Amino acid sequence: MENEVPTKRYEYAVRVTSTRYEILALAQRSRDRADAENTFDELKHQ
């Protein structure tokens, strides 16, 4: 399609939880877990 207008593409994720953490605390817990998982992935692929 030659005349197609360039568009931005976005990726979304949704987290549903019943915990009573405030949103910033929940986001930090998610980042901490992701950091820990990345460390294990790096160790596995050495």
C-alpha cells in the first residue's frame, strides 16, 4: 500500500489483582520481580 499513512503502534498490558497495594507500590513490586527474573535469564544464557 503505497499511500498508507505511517501510524504509531502501541502495546498494552493489563494487570488485574485483588491486593490492597497502592498503585506505585504495586508497580515497584512488578519492576523488582522483573529485575529478578532478568538476572536468572542472564545466568542461564552465559
